[in-house]
Amino acid sequence: MEITRTKSALVVALFALAACRGAPEANVPPRPPVESRAPNGAGQTPAFPEQTRAPERNANVAFEVVTVAQGLQNPWGIAFLPGGRMLVTERPGRLRIVHPDGTLSEPVAGLPAVDGRGQGGLLDVALDPGFASNQLIYWSYAEPQDGGRNNTAVARGRFVDDAAPRVEQVQVIFRQTPSLSSRAHFGSRLVFGRDGTLFVTLGERAMTEGRMQAQRMDGLLGKIVRIHADGSIPGDNPFVGKTGVRPEIWSIGHRNVQSATLHPRTGELWTVEHGARGGDEINIVRAGRDYGWPTIAYGIEYDGTPITGNITWKDGMEQPLYYWDPVIAPSGMTFYTGDLFPAWRGSLFVGALERTHLARLTVDGERIVGEERLLTDLQPERERIRDVRQGPDGALYLLTDNPDGRVLKLVPKK
Ligand SMILES: [Ca+2]
């Protein structure tokens, strides 16, 4: 249909308005959503119109994909050391220093054993906010227990950065309880808040026994917790002092959260959570809130049956800002704030394991108003993206989830 002059003027005015609100590619006309497949949750209605299938908005940024390093076995988490080097975890249990020229160090010695079965192993890594003076690093992992049980745990140690890199004075500062016999849903992103407290995202272990505890307050399955860097409990956590409630809990009702980052302006914790078939969701995770799993959810079970009572909303439970049906299987996320890609500033990037790609979301306040799929043709073998972070140089760094995994960086095309 021909667009009338009046409509064109209106469209221009709307884009000008959007530009004033800071969406960087607001002058790019929105297109139909990037997702064209039928949703799994047939008959489910979003709680508000923009909650899913945002219009495609392409920033049309020309970038190059540079392989920084390769030969990493299923890398999972990355942290940037001073001086251009990186710490990268390999899921089977190794932590390596990656040099800017792609050289890999020997595994850092001194880490405790991990349970590397299934989705388990050595997972995220983070530097202490005061790393320059205390050399403390933190890592999350699947901790083996007797009888095939395991749990997500977080340890810290002093990083000794010499010819034989190692961690010393290792302390386990957090253990998810109860342990279960499961190889899945370990959650595990580590994010320091601006006040120096540490958020740990968790899962419900992908079994009924764990799932049914995501709403229970006396255990840590299906929760996000907030602790001090030494593992002690912040006095201003939402449930401190409540009888029968674990004081580590920050929020409840999560399925499995493998993407988390702070919003660069508000400092709030944003996450992307793995749903079942058709329910990956973005949330702003606030103190004491209930994010609904498994009582409410979009999508269906993997076997095609309804989740719980096929309920997608309930009073007292948070709605996601955005959800994907079908899923993208999100892992790793960052808001882009750097100088290398001015057109990407303010965008939210999310790694996708399913339909391998890098999702770039246009964010307007607390709404997702555009979606773009980058790296849909990443080779070899359409590599899954496990983590995405902004480096100190303003490049976007990715980890690919492969037995021969890579560290990639996106830089402007010359
Ligand atoms: Ca939810």
C-alpha cells in the first residue's frame, strides 16, 4: 500500500520523538518481527502488546568478527584482566589466561574439583571490584557431592599472576541447597552490584523436585541470591530476619538464569532466563519479587503438555519485560556503552544457544522496542554463543560453546 504524505509525516514525527527518547536507531523504520515461526504457546496472550515479537530494527552497523583465541573447550565465562588479557573458564574445569595474541596459559592451578557432567562444570568468572588492590577472583561451578548429587557453588581466591598462575586462599563463599542428582539448570552468572554485593543467578535443576521448590522460601532452588563478597548476608536483603526464609534470597520463581548484567544507568540487575518450549524471558530482578516459575509461564513443556495450569499471569507475580516463543536459549548478556559502536550504545546484547545468533535489542526505558539478529551464519557449524561482554577497549567479546570454542571480538569494519 502506498504511504500517504500525511502518514509519512506522522511516521517521521514519531521517529523524531523516539530519537529524543534515546533509541539510537530510531530513524530506522521498524520491520516485521525477526521471528516468523508459530509460537508454541498457542492461544496465550501477551500481558501487554510489546511483550514479545518486537519489530525488527536493524542498526546497520558494519563490523568485523575477529578470532581472538581458539582451542578452548566449551568456554563459559570471561573476565577482563588489566593490561588486555582475559580470564576464560572452560566447562570441564579449567581456568585459563587468554593473551591478546591468542596464546592460552596453562590452567590456573588451585581450583576445586567440578562436576562436569551435562550442563555442569566450571561456569562463570568475575574479578573483585577491588581486584587491582586485592587480586581476588570469583568463580561459579557445579560442585560434586556424594551419591551423584551436586549443586551450584561460588568460590573465591587470590589470583597469583606469575609464570605458574594459580589461586591461593581459596574459600567457598556460597553453596546452593539442597543438592540434587541432576546434570542441568545450574544458573551461575556472577554480577557485582554497585554497592559491592554479589548477585548469583541460580536454576531449579531441571527436575520436578527442584522445580517445585522455586516458590519455597526455605531453600535456594530457582532463586537469585545476593551475598557479600565474603559470603556473608547483607543486612538489607529483603527476607533477612524472617522465620523459615533463607536470608540469601533476593528473588524467587526462576527456572534457569544464565544471563545477567547491571543496567548501566539504573544499576539494577537485568537477566534473561531460560524458559521451557516458548518462554525465554527478560526481567528486571528486584528485591523480594516473585518471577512466577513454575506457577506462571509462557510456552509449553518440552513434551508438549501445558506448564502447570497453562497460566501466564497472576497477581503478585512479575511479568517479564519481554519473552521469546519459540526460544533462543539465552546465555550471556551485556548493555553496550562503549565508543567503538556509537549506533549500538544502549542496546542490550544477548547470546543465543538455540537458533545460534547474537540478539541485539533496542531498549526504551523498560520496554524492548526492537530486535535484530546478528551472526546468524557464524561458522564453523553454526557455533552457539555462550557469553557476551563488552571489553575495556569497547569491542564486544563473545565465547562460542564448542569443544573447540573461540573468543571472538566484534570491531568496526575498516
Ligand atoms: Ca517468569
